[in-house]
Amino acid sequence: MHWKEVLPSNRYVAYMSEHANPLDHDVLTLLYQPLIGATAYSLYMTLCLDIQKQSSKKVERTHKSLMIFTGQHLDHLFKERKKLEAIGLLTVYRKKEEEEYVYYYHLHPPMNAAQFFRDDLLSVFLYNKLGSKDQYRELRQLFSIEAIDTKELENVTQGFSQVFTSIHPSELKSTNPEMLEMLSSTDSLVGRPEPNSPYQMGEGDFDFQQLTAYLPSFIPKEELEKPKHQRLIYQLAFIYKLPPEEMANVIQDAMLHTDKLDLDELRTQAKRRYRMNEKDEPPRLGLRKQPDELKSLNKVPETNEEKTIHYFETTAPIEYLEELSNGAKVYEGDMDTIERLIFEYKLAPGVVNVLLDYIFMVNDKKLSKPLAFTIAGHWNRKKIRTVKQAMELAIKENQKRQEFKQKPDQPYTKKSRSYAAPVKQEPVPKWMKDEKWQKEEGNEEELVKAKQEAAKYREMLRKKKQQKGES
């Protein structure tokens, strides 16, 4: 509904207070673009380059020209513009002139890589968008530098007065009126100060006054008034969905034995509090249940097989573990394992349920991380996305596992006509015992053909035997 706020004929003035540098482009492309998307990224770069072409470092145009530059409809541009505002790359002002609004777009440079990865919210946001620990680590390494420890090195740097010996200290303070006037000028200059808050959480997201009201008197309020502390409190409340009262408890826990607010301890306590309150979903678990587009069953389940698929598709992995434990609290390590299966190995929740069900049956109802991650890596490479695919592959792998275990140390001989002592079968999920699931996926025609060939072979042997008897 952009037409309620901006029209193609509305003018805008875009400007920057800082020059963009080559590293900004790398950060925008590799770190910001995954968060805001290609269109918002293109909108920012279009405005930025248009500004840099102007000697005044500002440009005035209509939104119609912006539509032509980007090839996008105005309602789409309006939606993408909001992403730039939310992430701190754009501040928007407006002023009414001659019955029309003129918009002022103040473009901000991105954070540098160090600031971005230290930011609790954006770093988590990026990790979840990438969905892979390896990709996230690779991005960090692109911006990393090899630090050199200077503690044991001798600093032999020359000072200003040691090099510029012709300048007397008194010359550093000018008494010339004209020079004083120039030195005290307040003209705006290009510069890049350290940003206190490159993006805003938004009004109404969290009531900080309510938070302080819940805190006891012995908590030093000056610790909460520091911008860095307030920013982290807002972020943690947003990430872990903690209301002011819960966040007040988190702060008390973090400052239990000290009058200083340790930010790392605050993070730890916020995560602990979330885990105590929320059983059904680890933080930022994107897909609580199997998404509709990956569901194999689009009808009311009738057979046991269909009911099993329906259960796995409509149950969150945490809910599955709770039911398996008769409603007991899920072990935090198991929750971390599930989170890694979804984010790092990119398995859909329903597929995770199948994997868990199989592991619990063959591993004495214990969730083995190495086994889970080994299977998950294999399923990821096989592009297993649906519950049905996961169940069929699990059956195949279990058959191979059993065949391997049944092979003895001694080779097969004609005398024995069989392998040595049979190996005890491992317990498997009920759905693995269903004969219908023993079919190879996509091989029904081959199975029918093989059965027909076997029947012909048996008939041939019968006829030969009959002919021998007659002779």
C-alpha cells in the first residue's frame, strides 16, 4: 500500500555523510545481502552510486526515476526500502512542500566486519540465513586477519616531537584570529564516527521503563543506562522472546554476585532462561514442523504407514522427544543436537523425526551425536527432503547394516550352503517391519520383472526334471 505514503511523482533527496570505500562493498555484498535480499541491496547501491557521482554528495530526483533505474514497481521498492531502514543502512525523513511530501534519504555506511560479527543480533541472523556452520566460518575467515602479539615486542615508534624537531610546542597553539576562526568552523565534513546504534529495534518492541520497574533497588541503575548494555538487553529480549519481567530476572541472575553487568554472563543467563520456559522449540528454530510444500501426505491417513508419515510431518522434533520421554523435559544437549541437524545439516523437521526414531531404536533409546551427524550428512548429500524419502532410505540402510553384520569371518562354502551362526536382529521401528516399505523406491517394475523371470526359470527346471523322469 505504498500509495498511502509515497507516489511516483514525489521527490526525494538522497545524501551521505561518509564516503563509501571498497571494503564497504565487500561487507554489503557478503554480510548484508543475505539478510536483506538482492532487491534491497540493489536499491542501496543504486542510491549510493548516484550520490557519489555528484560533487555535492547529494542528489534530488523523483521516485519515478528510481523505478526506471531499478526496473522495480514502487510498491516493491517501498517494501524493500523498509529493510534498509530496519537494518540501519537508511534513515528516512519527510517534509511537506506545496501539498506534496519530499523525502530525505540519509544513507549510512555498513558496519565494518568486526562490528558486524560482534553484533549479537546480526551475527545470529546471518548464521541462520546461511544455514551452514561451514559457510559462516568461511565468511568470517574472509574478513579475518592474523593478529600479532605485541606484548613481548619493544615499541620503538618515534613520537611527533622526535621527528618534527623544528616545531616548538608553542606553535601548536595558534593565536592568529583568522586561523582560530578556521579551526573552530562547524561546517559538516566527511567522516565516519563509531556508530552507537547502527539500527534501531523499533518503538514498542520492548518497554525498558517497565524492565527497570521490575528490578530490585540493589541493582545499580547506571549499569543499565550504558548504551552498549541497553543495546544487548534489547537484542537478547528480541532473540529469546523475553518480556520485561523475564528480562529483569535474567539481569538479576547475571549480577547475582557482583554490581557490574557482565555481558557474556547476561547472554548465558538469557539462553538458560529461554530453555527453561520454552520446551517446544530451540531459539530461532525456523521450521517447527514439516512445511506444507514438503509433505508427502495430503489426505486423511488411513493405513498404519500413512498414519506414521502424518505423525512425523505434523510433530516438531522437540515434541517428539517429549512424547518419547512421557512428557519429561528434553535434555539441553539433545535440543542442541536437533538445532544442529536443522541448521547445519539442513534437514527438514519431519526428516529429523525419522532420523531420531531410527537412532533411538538401534542405539538403545540413546541419541548419539556422532551417529546422528553421520546419518544427517549422508541424507543431506542424498537430498532427502520428505518424510517418505527418509523412511525409505532408512529401510535400505538398515537392510545393508543387517547384511553386513550377518557375514561371518569364514567365507561361504557349498558344504554349509549358508553363512555361519545367524546374527541377532537389531530392534527397528515398527514402520520398518511393514512389508509395503520393503520395496525399493522407484523399482516396482524391476521387482515385477524379476519375479516373472524367476517364475520362468522355475518352470524350465520343472520341465527338465519331468523330461529326465520320462527318459
